Amino acid sequence: MAIISCPRCAKKISDKSQTCQHCQLDMTGMSAERKHHLAIEARDKKMQGALNQSMLALILFLAGFCFLYFWALEPDGYEAIVSQGMIAAGFLWYIYARARLIYLKRKN
């Protein structure tokens, strides 16, 4: 008995099991080509999710930047603090999403 990765969810399962206990994928009679196709779909879904997160983080960063510099806010007002928080959160989220993308690309 060997431990393999599920083609759909990539979690560890036994090679003797008929279905994945995590995602309920039925693996009876599944060809190697179909398993490979499911693994590629799962990888692409993770990559797309990381790309979407980086885009949302960039939008958050730019919204905070535009709010702070184009609306002429008072430097010590709560709006300025909120916009600076948006800038910081967007920047950190963007760095995290890009690092995740690099990790996913190198993993495959």
C-alpha cells in the first residue's frame, strides 16, 4: 500500500482507496491521462486564485493611494489613517500573493 496524492485536491490518500475521502473523487477505472488532466486543472485553479488575489491587493493599494493623495485629506485625520492602512495592507497582501505565485510555479 502506497500513499499518493489525489489528482483533484492534491491531498494524501491510499492507492488502494476507491474514492478520495477529502473531495469524494471516484477513482475506480480512472485512466492515467484523466488523473494527469485533473492534476493540471487543480494546479491551474490554484494559480488563478493567486493571480486574482494579487490583483485585488493591487486595487486595494491603489485605492488607498488615490484616496490619500487626490482627496487632500488632513494628515492627522482618521481618513488619512484609514488610507495609509489600505496602502500597507494592499502592499503586504500583494507581496504575499506574488510569493505564493512564485512558490506554485517552482513547485510544478
